[in-house]
Amino acid sequence: MSISLRLAGALLITSALTAPELALAQSQTDASPAPTPPTGEDVAEPQPETDIPNEPGPDQAAQEETEVSVPGGAGAIIVTGRRDRNVARSSDQVVSVLGTAEIARTGEGNIAGALSRVTGLSVVGNGFVYVRGLGDRYSLALLNGSPLPSPEPLKRVVPLDLFPTGVVSSSLVQKSYSANYPGEFGGGVINLTTKTTPDEPFLSIGFGVSGDTETTFNLGYTYYGSKTDWLGYDNGSRDAPPALQNYFDSGLLIGTDPVDSTAIARELVNFRNGVVQRDYSTMPNFSGSLSAGKTFALGSVDLGVIAAAGYSNKWLTKDIVQQASQSADLSSLEKDFRSVNTDQRILVNGLFGLGLEFGDNKLRWTNVYIHDTVKKASLALGQKPAQNGGTDFLQQRTAFYERQLIDTQLTGEFRIAQDVTAELRGTYANTKRKAPGELTFEYVRTNSAADPFGAFFVNRLNNGNGGNGGITFSDLNEDLWAGGADVTWRVMPPLAFTAGGAYSKTDRFSSRRDFLILAPNTFQGSTQAVSAIGLLRPDLLLGPNIVDAVGIGLIETDPGTPAFDAGLEIKAGYLKGNWAIGDISIDAGVRYEDATLTTSPVQVFTSVPPSVPPTSQQNAYWLPAATVTWDIGGGRQVRLNASKTIARPQFRELIAQPYYDPDSNRPYRGNPLLVDSHLYNAEARFEWYFAPEQRVSLAGFYKKIDNPIEAFVTGIDLLTSYANAPSASLYGAEFELVKYTPLSGLGGGFFAPRRLVGIVNYTYTQSELSVGANDSVAVFGAASTIATDYFRDGSPLTGQSDHIVNLQLGLENEDRLSQQTLLLSYASDRVVSRGLNGSPPQPDVIESPGLQLDFVWREGFSLLGAELEAKFEARNIFGRGHREFQRAGENQIEINTYDVGTTLAASVGLKF
């Protein structure tokens, strides 16, 4: 649950949306004249104060100006005493901006949730934002204009649910490409700007509680873990035990080299990690936050300091139906399970920033820390009808996933001469993901009268033949260094040129050591006493005495690719110009980008080489982009944009290493033969700003993609892998309306100071793969290179919904903070995974997000000289569940379907 904290004082916009073409605007207190803004950036004529709606909201936080940092932001827009400026209008690109007030109105706790309200955006899975129906691979995420590494093994894109709204002052979504951005630009770029130093000192404290009808005070599952789990940190109890660590360090391989795997097995499982316990009444969620800031005047220099910290602890229980079929008509089931999972998610975050301003120059040092942990416990009960008839299977999983991001950035903006500005930026970021000791067990109940233990669940640790057990240790570490420089020369008021360069280097190390716990054949039941051992719970079954007595050992399941290194080095330069000719503004440029992408399996074992080859791709591109904006008067303008961009394979997609995703419940394996995708983008857009901060817009867009990277499914275990489809196309339209209606005409009293807020947007998207009979694909280790064996002509791209609708309807007081907002969102069905492509093929796996209704009430008060904000939220009022299914005719199976409860939340924030 989120705590909305409002930052005192006006925020300074240190980087313009398309800043390369904008001069450094001056404050009204500055005697020097401000340069003439380019066409399309004009500010509305002054109107009586009563006629100008508050921008963007009625509360004090909403009156703050929005700050957005972007690459090439060598300049600033400073709006002093004017709140009717619209940065989306003045930008030379297609942008949407969520400022502090817009984020607060949604009431969302993380920035991914807030972005889901933006036109054309949807959130899939754990915080991955899809822009215009294109998957997360086609979205670019930046922090203060600099790239971010990802803590996810399957992604190179950072999941945005990591970022609490308390550390983000604004978010920009740019859907038309411009040369100052990196070339990996498909659906759009999402640039997050952290909070900056304030003009006035402040101290804010917040606290909140929440719960949902499916989880809170209901039955869930957990396990002990360690004493510090509630903080989101393991105290070391999950570290590899001594015998296993010695094995890791030795370079030996179990089964090939002389390794005593029984000595390792006796140390792996204990009560802390192996016993799933009932939680009869799951606790409510709670969160807290603290932030403070002050600016110090040191002569002619202003030094600003801001710090923020937050903590949240949230539980989520899902009662999931999981089925699988290999038949084309889904008439038979290979798996039919009900799984109850409880995730405890702990998020710790911090922000520390220093800002230095002297004259027209600025320096900023920003540090962000995010630690996100999920403690998972699950039990699943079901059958495998096609294989085992009436046999029941009980599956248990315990896991502890830690994700961490540390980012430190230094940026500087300088005025070199009256018409020349420059920006320098540098960043170092590190992400980690640790999943130590992920345990899985399967117990079997035969229900056979001939079996003396047929009425009981038994685990004989025989690789699925009477039960099994496994443990996995995963570790990911990624470092990113990035820097850039941009120089803008305003030749004359309507003409500016910007030249810039950027460099980034990403290094990732990822390892996954997966072990099968295996008992000898004698454990099948040479005596009744031996057979009865299989009835024991995991920590007793694998107690040291039994391990030694039975001779239980280990097998390493993936000796060919247990670890790999990966790297991406990008060198780029660009030149762009902005020219205003009467009512027409032209923003055009070209970017040159040279990139080297490598993956290299690490030889872990001295006696066994890696089973897959390294990959190395070096490509250079010229990426042009142009946007023409025509101001046709009366607040109306037309934009035309065309560009070429790329999308590179992600690291894990290039490595033929198995990986199990606990969220989608599917195994994955990469393909070293993937190549870059090329995108050709076009858009036409009409915008009408008929009043300050009120607008209507209509746009059409088209994208052609050569060699799109798409997932396909193969094998008995429905393994997901990747290949380059021949080509794809995507087209659609967007509509948005923002309207404020004063209610003073309804009379005095309640309605006099209030206005009606209406924000609606709709996106229609269509996409399809183009696969011909003579097309081929490259899949590592596969016998077939025929494209139609992997993809179906006319299939939509994964993640694309035909229809996305967002509606915000509410009341807000123009004199003080008082907002009551209904938020409705709808997304139509979308493909999340392919079905088996046999003959005939299976239907795709469909997710049905459906309709969701939320309500947010924010109210401001004064208490002992402090400002107090109270907030109430009701989320998913209709109780819309999560549905993933396959359907063939009248047959339907549920792949990953569960109920989602209605969430009720209350929070309070106090600002001094």
C-alpha cells in the first residue's frame, strides 16, 4: 500500500522534455530576457484566476511544477508564477507526464500501478509495462535520464513495481522516438525522475495499513526461514552450508568426480527451510515512510539536501488452478492441480540527494536504494491423469527471492555562453537477485489397495517415480556504468542544434545450481520400516541420520550451463536540431549506435566443459527520427513522426540454460541464435488544448518489425524458448480527453469550491505475425528450421490487448486537499504464452485482465500547525480475478487462474 507524501515548495524543472532544442528559460526574478520559445511551446494568455483550473490538482502538492530529466537535457524550463503551462503541449515529441499530483490522485503504491493509467500502457506480471501492446522488451526504462540494470534473470528491463511512488516525483512516457534516446526503443521510453531538493524545509511522516478479502485474516502458508525475514533480509541461515560451499569451490562434478554427495545432502534441509506451516489468520499489510529536505544558502550558492526512507510488508495468498494439456483440442489433461501460494513481500527503499546551484549552473548527486524480497510458501494438490490415473500428488515449495538495486548518479547542467548550454551525467548502478535454497518436494498417494501405503502421501526420492525432491541456488549480479554529454547551441531564437554522446557498459554474472535429491533403489521398500520413512515430512526425511543410513545423495541437473557471463557495451553519438518556421516546428536528428552483446558460459567444472557455445554480436546502426508539429491555432496542433529503432535479445534469451519462473509456473530456455529486431515507426496525432491543463487528442500509429523475438512452446513439459519470427506489424489508434468542470454553478455550500475531474483514454491495437511457408528460423539444437513449425501466420504479438480503457472520474476541492476519485480500467484478452505448435496446433494461452474499479479518497487537514493527509482506498471493488486459460471449441483449461480479493487501505501522512 502506498503512502502519499507531498513535497513542500515548488520543484525546479532541471531538464526539459525535449531539452536539446530549448534554451534555458529564466525566472521572473532574473533581469535577463528569456529566449523565444519554439512554436508549439507558447503559454496561454493570462486569464482571471477564477477561470484557471488548478494545475494539476487543488492541493499544495499539485501546485508544484513537474520535473523531468532526460538524456540531452541541457537546459531547463522554469515556470515561476504561472501554472497554466502544459509540458505535453510544448514538447516536440508525443509525451505523457505524470507529475506528483497525478501520481497521488491514482493512490498507487508503486510507479508501475500509476503508469497503468496512462494512455496505451498496461502492466503485465510483476511490474513490466507494455506500451501500445508491445512487450517489455520493447519498453525502455530510465532513471533521471540514465539506464537501469535489471534484477530479473529473464529480463534486461527493470520491473517498475520496484519503485515506490514516494521516491518518484514524476514519470515521462515518450512514444515517439527522438535521437537523444537510446536506440532500443519500440513502444516507448519510460523515464522516472526522483525527487529533488526543495525550496522550503520539510519533514514528512507516513503510515498505512491494508488488507484484501482473499488474504487478510484468512488461511495462508508460511515457513520459519530466519529471524530477520520480516526485514526482507536473510541472516545467513540460507547460505550454502559448508559441505556444499566446498563443493562449489572445488570445481568437481557429482557423478563424474569423486564427490561425497551424501555429506552435502545431510546439511541441506532443516526445520527452518523445509516445513510449510499454516497461518490461520494472515496479518494485515502495513507500511511506513519518512522524508525530509532543506536548502541552505551558502553565499551565492544554494545547497539542497533531501532524504527519504520507506518500508512495507505485504501478504498475498493465491488459490490457483493449474492445468496442462498436450492435445490440440485440450480433451486430455497432463496436469490438474490446485495450488495455494502465500507470498510475503517486503520492500525497503531509500533516497538521498544533494543539489548545488550557482548562477545558471546546477549539480545534482542522487542515490537510490531499493531492496525487494518475496518469501514464498506453497502447497499444491492434484493429479497427472494422462500418466498416473488416480494417483494424487502433493507438491511443496519454499523460496526466498531477494532483489536489490543501488543507483548513484551525478549530473551537471552548465551555461557555457549566452546561447550555449551543456549537460554532463554519469551513473553507476548495481542489481542483485539471490534465491538461496529454493526447495521443492513431491509426495505421492497411489490410492491403490495393493499398496500398503496407498492411503498415505509418500516420498521415496526416486526422481518422480514415487516422489522427488530438489534444491536450487540462484545468484545474479549486474553492474552498469553509463555516462553522457550533450551540448546545445541556440543559433537564433527559432533554431537550435544539439550534439551528444553516450556510453554504457553492462556486465552480468548469473548462476543457477540445481540439484535433484536422490535415494538409492533400496529405498523403494526392501522392508516395511524403510518404506515408512517416506511418510516423514521433508526436514525429518532428510535428517542427517536418515540421509546417512539410506545413502541419499545428489545429482546436479544442469552440468552444461550452470553459470554464465554476459555483457552489453554501447557507444553512441547523435546530432539533432529544432527549427521553428512560422507555425511549424521541425525536430529531426540521427543517432549512431555501436553495440557489442556477448554471452559466455562459465566453465564451472574442471572435467566438464560448457555444453553451449558463447555468443558475440556486434552491430552498428544509423537511427534517424523526425517529428513535425504544426500549430494550427486555437490551441490545436498536429504532429507527424517517423523513425527507425531496434530491439536486442535479452541476456537470458541467448543462453540455452534452463530456468523455472515461479510467477508464470513455466520452464524457460534461451536460444543463442537470436538476432536484433528492426522497427520502423510512424505516427500522426491531433491535439487540442482547449483550456489550461485540459485537452483532447486523437492519434494513429503503425510499426513494422523485422525479425521480432517471440516465444514458442515445445516439449512434454511445455518448455518456453525464443526465436526470431520473420516479421510482424502493429497498428492502432489512441484517444484521450482531460476535462475539468467547475461546480460553483450548482450553488454554494458543498459544491462552490469543487470541480468535476474527468480523464478518459482508449487505445485500440492490432498486431500480427507474418510467417510464410518458405520462411525459416534459427533455433539452437532443434532439428527444424521451418518457421511455421514455431509460429503461426496472423497470430498477435504476445502481451497485446485489442482494447485498453482508463477512466478517472472524481471531485476535488480547489481551495484545499479534498479528492474523491473513481478509477476504472479495462484491458481485453491478450496472449501471454504460445500453445504447442503441432499439427493441428494448440490454442495460445490467453490472459483476461477484464474490468477493474478502484476508489481513492484523499483529504487534507491542519493539525497543530502541521499538514495532515488521510487517504482511503478500495481496490478491485468488483473482485475481478486473474485468469489465464486455453480454449479450443467447448474445451477450456485453466493455466494460471485464481481469485483476487477487494483491497481496503487506509493511510495517514503528516508534513511539518
